[in-house]
Amino acid sequence: MIVVACGPPAYADRIAGKFPWVRVIHRAERETVPDLRKRGVEEASGEVIAIIEEHCLAAPDWLARTLDAMQRQLAQMTTQANEARSLAGGGQGVTPTGGALRDALAKSLADNNMPPAQVQVVGSAVQIQLKNASFPAWTVWLDDARKQFKVQVSEAHITALKPDGQVDLTASLQPAQAQ
């Protein structure tokens, strides 16, 4: 157990005398509570770190109950992670198509602050229309989308606008051909 105490040395000595099993870290300078917490976490070496304020009183079984709950959560998360890994292995190379691809691309554009004027399915492709878009941002997004969604550009029409780097564009993306 670690206690980080700031203030006069007598304060830290009093804590160490009353709780000899506690490691007391004395800080002579006045520090903020987050800085004191950070110092304690940096000095900790256990697998679990629990933080409690000096003005709080924990139930005697608080830590044991907390650890039990954490172990149950860890077991559940491990099971879910293993299931996800097994599903991911089977899903290698699966590319969304049609409406699922349209929705994924539209969400990705919106998440990257490039709200499309229109996103629609046209045959096997998804057509994206952007107005007054940043061309550098589009190229970065497109590179990421090609990798993430395994798509390729089948057609694109880009018009430069007066402000440097801004464009109107229409691009069709379709699932990449297996190579």
C-alpha cells in the first residue's frame, strides 16, 4: 500500500507511525490531487491499482469485492476477445458490398469531417459526391478507405475550386478485385 502525502514531514511521519505496513511517499511541495495520484501510480508495482481519497472510508471488504468483480469482468472480456479473434480469422478478405458498403463509407466520411452531398449504390459500386471538399483530406481518407474496406476507385471526376485545395468530386468505389 502506498500513501502519497504532501505537507510537513511530521504529517508523513505520523502516517508511517500509525500504519507501519504502508509505504509513505512524502512530497514537501504542495501538489494537486491529480499530481499526487499520478505519483502514487508511478510508484506502484502491483497488478491492480486502487485509489481512495483521505476523506473517504471504505468498507473492510471493499477491495476484495472489487477484485472479485474485476476478475469476473476480465474472464468475460477474455472470452469475448477469443471469440472475436476466431471470428476475425474466418472473416479475412470479406468486404462489405451494396448497402453495407455505402453505409460504412458514409459513416467513415462523416467521422472524418467530410459529410458527403450524396452516397448511393450504383451497380456494384458506391458513388460518393462531395462539394467544396479538401482534396488533401480526401486523398488521406481514400487511402485509409482502400485499406479498411478493400475498395478501389473505378471512376472519379474532380473539379478544382477557387480556394486552393478545395474540390467538388464524384467518385465510384467498388470492392477490389482479388489479386
